[in-house]
Amino acid sequence: MSKAAFTPVSDLSRNKVIKHIQAIVSKSEPDMAHIVRGIGDDCAVIRVDGQTYLRLSTSETYVEGVDFDLTYAPLQHVGYKLVSAALSDIYAMNGQPESMLVNIALPNKISTEMINLLFEGIGKAAKVYSCPMVGGDITASSSGLVVSISVNGVVHEDAVTYRSGAAVNDALCVTGDLGGAFAGLKILLREKRYWLDNGAETNFQPDLSDYEYVVRRQLVPESRNDIITAFAELNIVPTAMIDISKNLLQDTMQLINASGVGVKLYSGAIPIALETRAVADEFEEDVDQYALQGGEDYELLFTMPEKDVNILVEHFKDVVVIGKILPKSKGMQMQTGSGDTMHFDTSQME
Amino acid sequence: MSKAAFTPVSDLSRNKVIKHIQAIVSKSEPDMAHIVRGIGDDCAVIRVDGQTYLRLSTSETYVEGVDFDLTYAPLQHVGYKLVSAALSDIYAMNGQPESMLVNIALPNKISTEMINLLFEGIGKAAKVYSCPMVGGDITASSSGLVVSISVNGVVHEDAVTYRSGAAVNDALCVTGDLGGAFAGLKILLREKRYWLDNGAETNFQPDLSDYEYVVRRQLVPESRNDIITAFAELNIVPTAMIDISKNLLQDTMQLINASGVGVKLYSGAIPIALETRAVADEFEEDVDQYALQGGEDYELLFTMPEKDVNILVEHFKDVVVIGKILPKSKGMQMQTGSGDTMHFDTSQME
């Protein structure tokens, strides 16, 4: 291997790696006639001959120490969160989950009691989201715990929502509030550090009751099936949608790039919980950065014409307009509280 | 954690862990009306309302150092093999794969050139088996490479074959030959050891040409879509089927336990390639043990009435009868070359 070319993956961003893989795989692609949407959206979309319901497929892998940290996250919570995160991709297509497979790679340090806890969390989420676990696989792991979750779901062909349908003048909307999961992470990491520094000598029990909301947002996020039900009841279909798993800026960029449009975000409209503001104040940090770049909120970001927004907000309260779709030439910009307009260099964010 | 109960997973076998998980998850199981078969077969089987085709779902995770070894397996081969292995579960239900998702957890040591090789292998298999890769996920790994493959497939409700349908007097049949992948592994591990002992000082290039067949069986196994096509053309449906991913003994036991029957294996009938025999001779080992306990051959093991076997073998040559289904009370036994009957304690094999 010594003379072979070696370009470290870390030199490329995740999105570039995905594009890279897409290019390799497309060279040898077999018959794709029934594949409505392949690599590049929240789910793959597959048409079954003669059916009006499309099949959705998504899969995510979570690695201990990278995607979750057992030093502060209880295993039940890890199980619940990973299911929430995986299902969020199904909801982001305006679909409903149907079943999931869970694979685990187990290191020796994991006991059967710990597996119990993990699967209690997975089972609880399965019940909450009506998505039974129907199988999976177990292998050994030489280092940390690895959990892969694959979800199958369905969506009517008239309701399927891609990242790519946003139209100029559409409103950009978001559910819930943002930055809370990141605020929770800040608190948990602070407690972890305190514990590492002092835990061995003292009978340290962290008191997180003041931070319950943000810690819950980090440890056991809910994915937003409630608005998917509302869309169906109100007979509204968003023009484009993505779940906020990375962060508002990156996921907005994904949506506008897929749609070939620009966007203006209204900084002052971005929903932030009081509890999140309190944490940012405590750390003397800018809470807007938590909301814009924090990640892991698993809220839904979508676009629709203003008339549909008006119908929606009358019946579904937990949603706000945070921006407006512009022509592509306008790029990605944000109107700040002082009325100034910031421009983002989206080429730097890919 | 110090006072919490800790039962190491290694104390339990993989099948016991699966049963354990099944018990936890079933406590919180949501509506399972459309789940025809959940945990415990090669795939989950899901009914879509009003459809005669059932959906198949399977997912496997492969961990570097546990399920594959990059010191002797080229990355293209790893990619190809993992797809073969994942698709084998779809064929084991008598189904056809439709699409797959591939997740990778990447350690820093993996370059983009190495990712190219991995996905070239995956792409080649996608083409050979007409199963496009339609998505996936990338995350970082703090240790080795982890690859998870999820496959969706279909099978007609009249053709779906479980592990559980074997009937007394059915013939037990197997495709191809057994023990070859294990023989290949023996050769590769010997070369690896030689390389570790001498490689640094010498310009060591292993000459594996004498072992091409068995090395290929280990590195790039094919899964048996050919016999699935033959079943369809001949309008034959096996009564039970499983793929041999562990080994003949363990997978036979899975099949008879799921079916509630016993079995007699004919030792002399078990198909073994000459190349596999040659390797066992070289190592002065018993080739029957390679075939019975070797693993990773990805052949199909199935049962059917003798009249169907007669039709099948007239048109499909690469299959042999290796046993007969008996009542459950007879357990698992094997008739040896000398005419003796061995009895296996299947409770020890779970």
C-alpha cells in the first residue's frame, strides 16, 4: 500500500464523499426503472408496479464515541433517540414508517443487562411511532457499540415530498424550536468533565433538573410525526422538506441546492426556547449560533405557498415561518435583527 | 455501574441474544397486522394491503477484524462479498432483491481511493444481482471500517419460503459445494501469517494460483439467485429454505428447529470440491469438518418432496440431496460413510 495514492477522507466533507460514491456506483447501475429517487434525499423512493403508494427506505449507522456517548447518555435513551433519528428521514418525505430492522455490533464491555436497556428504548420508540422492529443482525465489535437502523415506510405518490420542490416565493417553515439539543449537549459535556475531574473522589450526582428541557432535547428527541398527520388531515403537501439532523444552516442549504433556488432567512423569526436561551446566557454564548449551527433537533424544515401556511397554522400551532424562497441567483442570505442582510458562502458549507 | 448486574454477552450465544432481544421488543410491540414474519427468519416479511407480492427486508452489519480482514481481503472483494451475503438472505426466502442501502462508518486510515475500491465491488455486485444501491449513510468510526447493508426485495405470496415448512419425508437438498470458503480462509490466514513473519524483510508476493477456487469461494462468494430463477421456471416451491451463512450443521439445525422436525444427514452425499479436499489434505485435516462446520459458503439449503426434487434435478444440475426430514423425536443425526449413525446434541448448538 505504501506507494498507492492515499487521500484522507477527512480532507473531503461528508457530502463530497456521498457525491463521490454516487459517481462510482452509478457507473455500474443496474435497471433503475422502479427507483423514483436514489442517493441524495432523506430516503430512497421506490415504485411498486401499479401501486399509488411509494415505498420509502432509509438506513443510518450510529457509532459509539462518534454519534453517541455512553458516558452521559443512558442506553434506553440512546435506543430511543436512534429510532427517532432514523424515523425522522421517513417523515421528511411526508411518509409513514412501517417497520424497522436493527443491527448491533457488540463489544465485550456490553452486558446483557445493557442490551436490555438499549432495546427497551428501541421498543418504546417502536410503540410511540407505531413502527415495529421486525428483524436485524448481531455481530461482534472490536471497539465500541455500533447500531444500524433501517426503516421502511410508505407515502402516497401525491404526497411524497422531496428536498427538491421549493419554488420562488414559497415560505420556509420550521416545526418546534431549534438549538435545544445543542444546549443540552453543552450541559451534558460540562457535567461529564466535572465528573471526570471530581467523580472518582466525591459521591457526585449531577443535578440536571434546571436543564430538563434541553437535556431531554439532546437525549430523547422526538421526531415530528404530528405535523405529517396534520398535513394529511388538511390535505396540504409541502413543496420541499428535509429534517434538521445536521443544523439549520446546512439543512437549509441542502434544500435550496436540491431545489435550485435561493433563500432569505429571518434571523429574528427562528424559534428558540427560553430554556435554550438560559443555557447560552450561562455559557456567555450567542444563542443564535446554537439555533443556526447546533444540530440534532430533528425538527422538520419545509416550504409551501403562503396560502397553505395560512391554513396550516390555523390548525397546527407548533410551526413558524423563518424565511422566504428566492431565485437561485440570490444565494443564501439572512436578515438580521438590526435589518442588515448577511450573505452565506454556500460553497464553503458543502 | 460498579454495582449493577453485568452478564457478559460472550456467555450467551448469538441465538440466545436474538431470543433475548425478541422477548424485550415483543413487550412493547405496536400493531403487527401487516408483519407476516418478524424476527427469526432470513428476512422480515411484510404484507402490503391488497397485494399478492410480499415485501422482504433484511439488514446485516459487517465489522472489520470480525467479519472481514483487510490484511488479506482486497476492498473490492469485501464490497462484493458483503452484497452477496446480504442478498443471500433474500434468495433464502425464495425472493428477488429490489434495492439496497449501504451505510459505512469510516476510520481515518481509510482513504478515498480505498472507498473507491469498496464501492467498485459493491457496484459490481449491484449489477450482477440487478439490485441497485439507492442510498445509505456515512459516519465516522473511531476504530475499524463498519459496513451495514440493508436489502429490500419481493416474493409472491404463493412462493415465499420460510425456515419453518419442512415436512417429514421431505428431501434435504443443498446447492453447490461446501467447505470451500473455509479452505480459502485457511490458505489466506496461512499467507497472512507468513507475511507477518517474513513480509517486512522480503519482497513477498503470495502465489495463490493453486488455490484459486477456494480463495475465490472465501473472498468473492456468489449467492444463489440461479436456483431461485429455476424454482420459478419449474413452478416448484421448496417447503423450507435457509442460506448457509454460518455452517451446514448450524443452519440445518435452525431449519429443523423452526420446522419442528428431525433430520438425517447422509455424510457421504455432502458435496465437496476437489480443490477443498486438496487443502484439507495439505493441512492434514478432516475435509468433512470443513463442509459441516466451515461456514460462509452462501449456498442454499432447502427441503421439498422427492417428486419435486426429481423435476428440479432434471433441469438444474448444481444441487444434491444430502438428507431426509424425520419426525422431531429423531433429532438431528448423520449417517456416516461406514454406515454408523451419529446423533447431534442440538441443545449444545443453539
